[in-house]
Amino acid sequence: MRRGACGRGKVSLLVHLIGPGGAGKTTVGAIVAERLNWRFVDVDRCFLAEHGNIADFIRERGYAEYASHNVRLYEQLKRDLSAPAICAVSSGFMLYPDDVAPAYPALRRDIEEDGLTALLLPSFDLERCAKTVVARQMSRPYLNANEADEMRKIRDRFPAFMRLNCRRFSSDGTPDRVAGDIERFIVASMPSSEHDPCPVAGGGPTHPCGTRGARNREHDIR
């Protein structure tokens, strides 16, 4: 078994953080990964490192091409993992059209149904969620964001996020508090044989490119 892999030759544990841009996936994910001594993978940052500015890429090549590249990038990052990891996926990753890539429908279903997937939303109320998301997105220069476009995007996507069949977390608290909620969720959701978190080979901080819950409200973490 490779050093850093959990279990008896099994695939390394992988926690997915999903949700809109501005939900806190990157900030919270990095904190949780550090606490567990796991790797942290941010798909957006990996895309920036490989392809450059996301807004420029979409403008020049179209959203469908961006989504296709993003799916392939995610697949490569996942194949390269040899230790437990927290993965923050892109804001629209769970909402792409089925035909964006041959493997995408099954990939999306696997992420949604996995017991270690966490959906982060600033609020479970549309108006409060939209206000927070737009403000945070407008503060990110690499997006070249337009306020009206960002508002339309989150309003369109919010119902789809709320329909996802995975554990939801309200991320409007401090990053440390939300990270604590996520960490407890991960530990409680891990198979009993995995309850001793496996260290990353070599230990220490990792680069962002290292590399079933129910919809019932009782499963929402506020």
C-alpha cells in the first residue's frame, strides 16, 4: 500500500466541498485539510495554474469548452491522489449539462451520493444567499465579475443546489466554526476502520493542486 493511503489498498478518502462561488469552499477546505493533515485540492486554482484566467478562457472558448476542460482536470487530479484529501470543486461543477463529457453524469452522481460530500451555502434562504454570494464574487478580480450576471447566476442555480441529495452546511459563520462543523461531519461519516485520519505523506501544508445525506432539514447544519 502506498504511504498515505487509507485502508487495505483502497482508494484514498476524498471529501468533496460543493456549492456556489463565495460559499467558502476554499477557505474552509484549507482549514479542515490542515486540521486533519490531509491534502487540499482546489479545482479552480488548479485550472488557473494550467489554463490561466477563467473569465478569459470562457470568453475566448465558451462555457461548454471550459466545463469540459474542468471535468478532465478533476478526473486527472482524482487519479493523482495517493492520500486522503479535501477537494473544493468549481461553483458550477455539479450543474453542467450531461453531455459536457462522456463520464460526467456518473461522476456527478457519485459525488452527490457520496456520504463525504458537503454542500456549502451562505444561507438556505435565496435572498440572503444571493446577497452574500454576489458580494464575495465581486471582490474576486480574476473573475472580472458583473454584478447583474452574478445575481442572475446564483438565482438560477440556487434551486438546483437545494435539490442536491447531500448534506448541507450553512457557511455564514466564521471560517473556523464552519470548518469545525465540516471536520466533525467528516469524522462521523468515515467508515469505522478509517476513524484514525491518515496523515499526508511527509506531513505539513499542502498545495491547493496536491493532487448520502438527505435533503431533510434535520440533516442541515446551520
